[in-house]
Amino acid sequence: MSPFVFAVVLAAALLHAGWNTLVKQGGDPYLRVAVVMLTGSALALGPAVFLAPPPAAAWPWLASSVLAHTVYYATLARGYETGDLSQVYPIARGLAPPLVALGGAAFAGEHLGPGGILAIALVAAGIVSLALAGSRWRRDRRAILAALLAGTAIAVYTLSDGLGARASQTPWHYIAWLFLLEALPFGLFVLWWRRDLLLLGGRRALLPAVGGGVMSAAAYALVIWAMSLAPMAYVSAVRETSVVLAAWLGIRLLGEPFGRIRLISAGIVTLGVVLLHLAR
């Protein structure tokens, strides 16, 4: 992974932590996630009109990604409804890199060297430690289960999008059409399901989610572009450094507990990312 691609993925991680904080900060999490994602679809409409659809070889991966994103949005909103940002986000994001590494080896021939395997294992261990330190298991088990399902969905759509972008003429064709389609099943259903909240004045509370949608679209566009140039497992692991910022935001802005333990665990994640970069 080149230093420039590494820096781009780190920027995407910062944007990703930011929009998740906006979702958790207030209001109905299902509506906020829906608005974040539908904003991305609206932004993609213009580019999709001018860019040809991806070639036929990319469409199975695109369909797989849309399905996995739908599961991800639903389980992420459920996790934020019942758990802390500094717990749900790290579990969901931390489960993905090991699963992506296994999938990249199985489907893309991306067999990692010993240094890469050690770095990804360290990132994953640090993120899991960050999530579970001080966890109140009985109270939080629904949120933890939702986060585990979200993490599995992340791995599925990460692999699908990495392979789909490679099967396209250029990654930007795939990115535009993915953003146009991915939010529609979940987003339109939630707007209908939560329509009473919208009628009761929830629209103003959703304005921050529009900004979150811009951040989300920019973050994932950068990640898909990076996956077209670098091994998917490396990109996925570097991207998950967003958990360090998300944990800090959850502790400082939202007053979530277990701050010292979770921030120490975040140092393990940082060390893993440095080793990952050195192992390129």
C-alpha cells in the first residue's frame, strides 16, 4: 500500500467515525441511518446519469453488496438503539478485517505474509478489547449481537465491493451505481415505517444526518477507490482505525463509560496499523 493510498484510507476513517457519531448523538437511529444513506443515493444520482452502468461481470457483486448493506444498516441502527457508540462501533468494525482477510485469500488470491497476518490480528484484538472492556454483558447483549451481525455484513460488502470495482471498467462506475442503489431498500422502508415521527416534527432533527450522508459517501468512495489499487484486507484494517476516534467521541461527547480502559485498548489498534503499514 503506497503512502498516498494509506493517507486516503485514514481520511476515510475519520469521516466514517464522524457520521456514526451524528447518528448516535440524538433522534431515532433508524431514521438517521436512513437519511444518511439516502443522502448518498441523492449525491450519486448525477454521476450515475453520466456514467455507464458497470459491466455485466460486476452486477453480481453489486447485488451482493446492496443486500449486505441492507443488513448492515438495520443491525447498526439496532445496535445504536440499545448500546453505546464506543461499544457497538468497535465490535462491528473490528470483526470485519479478519473476515475480509479470509475472504480475500479465498476469492482474490490475496495471501498475506506473516507480517500482514500479525498486524491484522493485532488490529482485530485491539478493537475487540476496545469494545468489550468493562462491558455490562447482561444489559448490552442485544447491542453486542447486533454489532456482530453488522460486522459480518461489513465483511461481505467489503469483499463484494472490492471485487466489483475490479470487475468494472473503472471503479467510479461501480461507486456511482452502488451509492445510487444501496440505500433504497432500507431507506425507503424506514421512511414509511417511521412516517409518524416525521409528521411529528422529526424532520428538523434529521438535518445533521444529511451532513452525515455527505461524510459517509465521501468516506466509502475513497475506500472503494483504494481497494481497486491495494489488497482489500490491508485497506479494511487501516480503515478500522476509525474506532479510535469513535471511542474517543463516544467518551468525550456522549459521556459513555469505561473511558480509560477503552482508550488504552485503542493504542493497541494504533500499533497494529503501524505494523500493517510497515508490512506492505
